[in-house]
Amino acid sequence: DSDPPLAKLLDASKHAGNGTRKSAESVVYWMRMGDLRISDNRALSLASAHAKKNKLPLVSLFVLNPQDYKAHDRSARRIDFTLRNLASIKDSLAKLHIPLYTITHPKRREIPGQIITFLEQLNASAVYANIEYEVDELRRDIQICKAAKSKGFGAHFVHDKCVVEPGVVLTKENRTYAVYSPYQRAWIKKLNANIPHFLEDCQEPHPNPQSVYENKNIKDLFNSQVPQSIPGFELDPDDRKRMDLAWPAGEIAANEMLRRFLHTKSRTSQMVPSNPLADGAEDSPKHSRLTAYDADRDNADKDTTSRLSPYLAAGIISARACIRATMPSTKNAHVESGRWVQEIAWRDFYVCILAGYPRVSMGRPYQEKSADIVWEGPALDNAYTDGEQQINPKAELPLTTSESNIEKWKSGQTGYPIVDAGMRCVKETGYLHNRVRMICAMFLVKHLMIDWRVGEKYFMENLIDGDLASNNGGWQWVASTGVDACPYFRIFNPYNQSSKADPTGEFIRHFVPELARARGPELHNPPASVADKLKYPHPIVKHEESRDRAIRRFKNPGTA
Ligand code: FAD
């Protein structure tokens, strides 16, 4: 942790060439999975300014890397969302005469060499990219900086993902904050002290001159096609249709989603909109989802939150734009630290944790002492494989209790209605309300005593908003292994949580239709006779017993 790779990358980027090679013929913007937009995009804007100043054409590049997606447990939904957005970006860039050259490269290790070859072929002056904070990505970019320096290219890696970038909000001892509340207070102070810097709306890219179509190095790049799918990450056609409707691609859709949150009221009947942009929500600036957020955000039975996470994770809208939109004006204005703004600060916080303590992304708990907690079921090594997780590789063997519990958790058959509704929601929609994410995650870790990394991986493989920093942060929070985590003895009672998160029962009824006729407390905790009648499973574990076991094991790591 003493010299995190982010510091090394920033240093390497500073010392790479300055990108003023005399004979240069182009400038390259390398788009990544987390910055799929044209507006308010730092690296793109800087690359474009460099190109304009030096009268060079701008080229954009995207590297599709299935091996990388596998290693990061990327969901087919997230990959499909990436491809749909790339197709839309390609069209928008083409209007500016800027090609989006997409290459598919199967070997992670060869990417730095591939990028350098591309820069050489284009005789580029420099490459610009927004920083990806995952460790492997930082190491890859350090290699690129080193190679660029030796070849005389500029290599500019810049912060873009967060509102306040990692390294700015630090404790008195100059360390990364490991507790959220003081971080958030310092975050808002820093932000308000320099709004023009942190909330800068980056310049849109300038169009390339028409002559770019005659440029022998560049003209063919316009013919590159964004693939429809990537082998190993194909979505079945029905799921693709559902995703397309629920999470439409493109910056216009992302902005519309933001507008919907800021200016329209939620409608209870639309708690899980299959087509949010066509739900007929009425404009109501005084009683919008934003103004009701503080009171309503924990209710999973209403569609009250922004649903922007897939767009923020893929960078289809910038976090800066989200904050700007909550302000009357950015001139001499002040960001109010309302609840929703604080959620964006959580997002920044977890990126800072990932950058400051990179071990959390390598399967390690932030609190090392919790590495010895005794889990039920598959060992840690099993949860971290480069390929498919084989829960039961020998199909003829019966599942062990923990394997069978994991399967029941994933398929929503635990006998705990709120957990089952949540897990079926993940499967069906690729998304889950924050409070129910916490309930489902805590149930796996504390009630079933399954290693949190099993759940972390499953969420990544299924969510459309899967993001390493937020997902890891969320899982380590519920598992009491992370920074500022939930104390190990504070174990959610799933029945009480259920009545609080789903007071009308709409959420459970929607995703667990067998319980549609259950009423009142019976919906949240069906008695055995009701469960039998409705063909709903009995609870796979008992709440009190499981809670006591978890407290025992967390209190004494290393003992069962
Ligand atoms: P809103 O309530 O409208 O919040 C606005 C934005 O703030 C979100 O879009 C998100 O970018 C950010 N945000 C909100 N809550 C959090 C939080 N707790 N941590 C970090 N950022 C937050 N979020 C992801 O984006 N990707 C993940 O992979 C992910 N995995 C999670 C796993 C677990 C176990 C838990 C408990 C939480 C996870 N979250 C994750 C955080 C949170 O659940 C989602 O961001 C939120 O539910 C998205 O809904 P929304 O866009 O309507 O959020």
C-alpha cells in the first residue's frame, strides 16, 4: 500500500514524452469501458484540443478484450450494454469525422504492445485515456507509458471517473480515508472550494477536417465495425430485448434518465419499470424523485432512485454532470450535501479505497484479520478462477449443503421472501435496489456463512451496473471485512428488513408470484402451512441460529 500503482502511473504518465514529435500525423484517444460518452469526457477533450492545436486528425480506439472481461467476471449484460453504446458513439463520432476503431484482442498481456504498434502505424503524437483504477489496468498503463517514452509518444492518463479524484481528499496524516463520514465532509468541502475545477464541463471534441477521408493511415479505420456480440458473452435474445428496453443505450437516454429522476414523481405501480423512459411519469419539480429521495430511497416497492448506476458505471454520463444537474447554476454556486449527492460521494469513496488499498481488488479483505474467518463451502481459491466457477465439477456427486444453499440463494429459493425477490430481480433485470442488495448480500455472508467473494463474483456476473470498486465496497461492507464496515454483530433480521424495505409488499409479489396472495406479515414471513399451500420453500436456515453462528465465527476468526 505504500506506493500504490496509481501513484506510479501518474508519475510514468508525467515522464512519458510530451507528445510534440515533429513528424507526427495524428492524435489517439483510447476509450475504455468506463467512459462511453462524447460529452464532458476529459481524455477525449484533451486529445481533441491537442489535435486541434497541432493541426492533426483525431482517432479514437476501443480494445475489446474477452480475457479481461472473464478475469473481471464481467456480465454478458454489461458487455452487451458496452457494445450497444459503442455503436451509438461510433455514429456520433462519425458525424465529427472521427473514426472509432474497434479491435478485439484476446490476450491481456499483449495489449500494451498492440497499443504501441497502433500508435506507430498512425505515427501518432500522443495517446490520451481516462484512468481505470483496477490494479491490472494501472499496471498495463504504466507499461504503456514506459514504452511510449522510449518511442517518443506522449501518454496522458487523466482522472475522469470521480467528481473529486483519488489523492485529493486525504486525512491529516495524508492517508486515504477509511471511514466514510469524515471523508464525505472533507469531500464536499474540497468540491465547494474549487467548483470550476471539479465540476468543469469539458469541451466537446472538434470535428476532424474532411481531408481525413483521404488520409491513407486513417481512412480505413472508418470501416471498422462494432461487433454485435463477443464469444463467451452472448445474451439470449429475450434478455437482450429486455435490457435494451430497460437500459436504452446512448448519452441521450442517460440524460433522460437523469431528468426523470430530477423532475418527475415516482409511481408506485412502476416500481421496476421495464421501460423507464416510457412510463409516463409526470413532471413535478417540487415533488420529484430527488426531493423525495431522502424519505423514499430505502423503499424497494417504489421506483424512487435514479437508476443511473449502469450509466455511471459505463461512463455514459459523467458523475460531474450528475452533480451539476442538482445545482441551480455552477457560477458562484454551492453543492448542497443532500442524500443523493452523498451517494455519488460513496461512489468516489470506494474508488479511493480501490486506488489507495489495491489489495481489496485482489480478493483480500481490507481488514486482514477477517481473512481467517471460517466459511462454509467452497474455498476462496474456488471463488477466484479465471474461468467459470465450478461449484460442483463432478456432476454425479450430490451437492453439499453449502453448495446447495448457494444455488438456492442464486435462484431465489431460500424461503426468505425478501431475499428470494431480490435474487430473482438480479436474475431477471440485471439490477437491484440498494437496500435489497444489502439484505441479499448479508444473508449469504452471515446467515449462510458463505465467503463474500462468492457473492461478489455472482453479482458482477449478473449485474448490468457491475463495477469493481462499488461492488467490492458493498460486499466488504456487509461482510464486515471492509473499510467502515457494518459491525459484525449487527446482523440484519431479514423479516424486519423486509417489512421496512417493502412495506406494501409490491416488490415481493412482483418477483415471487407464488406469494402474490399472501397478505400482511405472512408475506414477509410465511408460516409453514401458508408456504406449503402456496408451494413456497421453507426457510433453508433459521434466523437466530445462523445469527449466533456468524457472531461466534466473526468474533473468533479461525474457529468454527
Ligand atoms: P441512486 O440511489 O440513485 O444513487 C445514485 C448513484 O450513486 C448510483 O447510480 C451509484 O453510482 C452511486 N451509489 C449509490 N449508492 C452507492 C453505494 N452504496 N456505493 C457506491 N456507489 C453508490 N453500485 C454499482 O454501481 N455497481 C455495483 O456493482 C454495485 N454493487 C453493489 C453490491 C452490494 C453488495 C451493495 C450493497 C451495493 C452495490 N452497489 C453497486 C451500490 C448501489 O447498490 C447501487 O449503486 C445503486 O443501487 C444503484 O441504483 P441507482 O442508480 O438508482 O442509485
